[in-house]
Amino acid sequence: MKTKRTPFRQSDQSGEFENRAKKGGDRSIQAPGGRSGRGAAPEGEAVAKPAPRRKPAPNTGGRAQRGNIARDGRPLAEAKPERLQKILAQAGVGSRREMEEWIAAGKVSVNGVVATLGQSVVPTDKVKIGGRLINIRFTGSSRPPRVLMYHKPEGEIVSRDDPDGRPSVFAALPRMRGGRWINVGRLDFNTSGLLIFTTSGELANKLMHPSSQLVREYAVRVLGELTMEAQQQLLKGVELEDGPANFGSLQDGGGEGANHWYRVTIFEGRNREVRRMFEAVGCTVSRLIRVRYGPFVLPPQLKRGMARELKEPEIKMLMRELENIAPTHRKGPESS
């Protein structure tokens, strides 16, 4: 029975590979020790030398095990030490805040030792979470993170785990290998509109942090009369349980009675902030749609439940705009 050859099956011969002559169809080989085999070329005639075998690359394993050595054995560009939570966030493991919590809980190790908050790492370090080796990425990478716009419908929760079994926004996103989607802020169960996702925890933090001053714009339908006095109060500021809050702008969006719409903007994302502000002046929000988040505008053609991934030039432009944003710090959850 013939043996089926595959591209990975090695030759049974332990010597040099056969060298076929370019002219004349001569199949002779030069035997070891200078002796000629069957069909050898006549004495004095030049015999083509076998092509030198390519030196195999060093067996350095996967990227996470190679450290600062590339696949061909050449050293990678030197990278400065960076904070562990920042590197894990850049790798798409989670947000920086989540990484700080995991490190504090002792879930992260570096070179076999439990990591500590504020610890720095270099490319040669082996970082594990729960015993799983993480492919860490440093700032020098030329490949930008992935960014996605999603039109969230009402009736979906912005969470991977829900005890009540409600539908999750993550079920509608494209699947990926070697990373995960990180949500930029939140929208509550009954709020629809624009949600941003990225594979970079560092980018997510920059987009969410109050120092970025990124505007959030909402289309709001209210029940009850919103008088001019109430509008001025919302622009000046109302007192909420977690401190004062105000709209950056408030415009009449048209409609009559229970279907009256307004366009409002805020520069932070506290929990149910828009709804609570209208409740503070005696109005109830019957529908809330986020139509803009910083430089991202909800495209008219992006239907509810659909997603659109940004192209690389768009992401690079966004990254340039965010370069001068102040360093990120911890912030509370956003859910409007």
C-alpha cells in the first residue's frame, strides 16, 4: 500500500537532497567521499553543487515565549518598561480598571510571581492570568486597535453575564480570536443608540475619562411640560443624589404633547444621568436615544442591532486626536 505524502512528511534519506541538473536531464548525484554513483558525469566534467540548505529559524515557540526575539532570531526593538495594568489593557484583556482589580485580587502573575499594583513589565516577561499566558503588546506596535460602532436597540444589556438571562449586546458583535470587545461606557436596558467598542482597554479608558471632555448627545422624548424655567434650570444645574449636573445644551426637537422631543448634550456619563435630570424638574423620559459620542455620530444607515467596524485610516485619525488627552484614572460606570 502506497504511503500518502503530505507537505510536512520528511524524506527517508539522511544525506543531501537530490540535485537535478538544469540541462541534459542528468539525474546523477555526488556520493559522499568523492565517489560517483550510478550515471555519474564523466571525469573532468563539472558537476552542479547541491544548493545550500536554509538554516532553520531558532525554535523559540510562540510570541509570548520569544520575548524580544523575532521568529527569524533577530532582536526586536527595545521597549521601555510599562505599567502592568496598562499593558494588559492594551492587549484587550479588559479595561485598566478591571486589570487593577484583578492584580489586587492576586489573579495576575509575572514570571511565576504574584503581581502587585504599580508593577512594570518588559517584553521578555511572562504574564499569566489564572494560569493562562497572555500575549502582551507594547506601545511600539504599528497595528492600531479595532474599533466598532453598534446601534443598540432597547431590551439589551451591556454586560456579558446577567442573572436574569436578558439579551446581551456582546452576542451581536463580530467574534474574534485572541482578544475581546471592550465597551466604551454603557447604555441602560431601556436606552437605545450609539455604543462604541474597541479591543484596547487603554483606548476605552481615554474615551470614557472626564478629562477627555467628549460630548454625549441624546435625543430625548419626555412626558410632561418642560417649561422655559425648567429648561434654564437644566442648563444651569440641578442637584442629584451624586452631586450637581447640567446639560451643555438643550434644543427643542419638535413634536406635541407626550411626543415632544429635545436634543441635549452632556460631558460625562454618570448612571442614568439624563433620565434623573429630567425627573428633577418634574418630567419623565419615555424614550432615550444616544446619537453621538465624541467624534462618533450614529450613521443613519446603521439600523438597530447592526454594527460597523471602523477602517484603519479612521482609527489612526482618532488616535492622533486623542494623543494629547491627560493620563487616565479610575472612573465610575456610565449608564445613561
